[in-house]
Amino acid sequence: MPEPSPEIGKIIADLKTGNAALILGPELFDVDGTAMQHYVRQ
């Protein structure tokens, strides 16, 4: 398996040290019951 790119390695390192957050999916968070994706568009 090839080594990940330096950018991917940096992201993984930042996640492990708590210097980054991984947000999965546009509907994962909401603001007062409004999906984040819809809230940002407004």
C-alpha cells in the first residue's frame, strides 16, 4: 500500500493531537433545529 500524501499525514497528525476536527456529513450538526447546511446558506 502506498504511503499517504504529506497533506493526509498532516491532517491525521492534527486529528490525533486535537488540533483539528473531523465533521462528517452536512446533517450532522444543527442550529436550533435547522441543519447546518441550511443554516449556513441562510
